[in-house]
Amino acid sequence: MKINKKAAIVILLCSGMFVLQSFKQQQKKHDDDDKFTNLQVLPAATTGKEIHEIMKSFCISLGVHCNYCHVSHEVPGQDRPSMDWASDDKPEKKTAREMMKMTMAINTEHLAKIKAMGDPLEQIRCVTCHMGRTTPIISVDSLPRTPRAANDRH
């Protein structure tokens, strides 16, 4: 499956609309000249600023912090743990990569077809299914019992 890299960046950046306080200090350490290693889904040319926006959106969408997917090591005498951003030791990071691929495929292949038929659909993002939880809501039993009025949905 070939995914348009530009569309992938747009999809992921659109999900980065929120500000997560814990990233403010981390962002000071990184700038657009950072060279990231082990990028397997995001294009290698993705800037530090873009990656931080994408990661903020993941944190907010799943209600987690960086160490949910990334390996962290406590360092004596430091307030914050040391992060091993490139490590693939956590299964959550591998799951996140697969979910990113799935989201891109849904948006670029499936929803694009529906939109072409005239239905004005938005793109899905992590928050679409996760809604602040680590596991996506996949059952109607997880939804509120009172349906919203049709005009409240937009």
C-alpha cells in the first residue's frame, strides 16, 4: 500500500491542534534542525516542530504522556527522566505505528472515495476513536446512553 507522504503529514498535523504543557520544556531542547532516527511511518524530512505537534496530539488523544510509547530512564538528581526516543522496546510504540498507517489508509483511500461521492466528511484522527483513552472505543456499550440531537453533531 502506497501512502502519499504529503497527505500523511497533513493528516497528522491536523491532529496537533492542542497544547500539552509537558511538551513546552521538551520543545526548547529540540528545533527544526534535529535529525531524528528510526522514523518508520513519518517521512525522514519531518521537522522537529512537526514531530512535536504530532506527538502532542497523540498524548492528548490517548490521555497519556511520552513514556507511554517511549522508553524512559530515571536519572538521579534530575526532575525529568531521560528519554530514549528511538527505542522500539515498548509494544505501545509499535502499535502506534500500525494505528498511524491504518488512519492514513482510512483517510486517503476510504474516506476520499466517500467524499468524492459528495458527502463532506472530515478526516479521522486518533481522538476520533480514542477520545482520551488508551484503547479505542469500539462498542456502542461504551457510548453515552442519551443520543445527541442531530443539530448538535456538527
